[in-house]
Amino acid sequence: MPRRVDLPGAAELFRPTGPDAVPPPAVPPAPAQDPEQPAPAQDAPRLRPGAAPSPSGRVRHEEKITVYVSSEELLALERLRLTLRAEHGLAVDRGRIIRAAVAEAIADVYAHGGAARLVQRLTP
């Protein structure tokens, strides 16, 4: 009969072990304030008055696909990404480029039917 071994969990492995090891407080205690002095302002992000924070442009996607490409296609995609950054000031990742290209291809097929570039490219 095989013998089961009890192994320690993460809490046991990463806990302080020294006699004076006390976990640091989650929030450092606030220094005592002199009642005569006003409390310092909290560090807040510096926003222009009346300006809304700018969106990052990122969108959360629920679905995922895996696409295999040749090394030449991957190199061409990376060159495109760098060209978009250098010449057009667009710092986008490969996924965003692919999603934009897929959206353009779909719109082209619905707009032009059999005359769409994707249909022409896929037709033998």
C-alpha cells in the first residue's frame, strides 16, 4: 500500500519563522498630528479641472482563438506593428492589429459580397 506524504502548504512555507518575525502591518500607522497643524493633503492623481480621465483603449474580450502563422507572417506582423508605432504614433499590440484586420475583412464581405478582397483571396 503506497504511503501518502503530508506536504506543507503555501501558508506554512512562506510564513515568518524567526522569534521576532512579526508580519508588517498592512497599512503603516499614521504619525500623530499636532492639532494646531492642518492635515496634509492626500496624494491624489493630478487631473486637469473638468477633464475626464482618458480611456486606455483596451477592451476586455471574452473569447479566445489560437492562430498559427508562419515565421514570415509573424515577422511581417511585427514589422507592421513597428511601422504603426514609428510612422503613425500608434502603440498597439498584435492582437489589436489582428482584431482590426478581421473587423475590416468582415465589413468588406458584407458590403461587397463576392467582390470583397477576402472572397477574392480565398477563391481558388
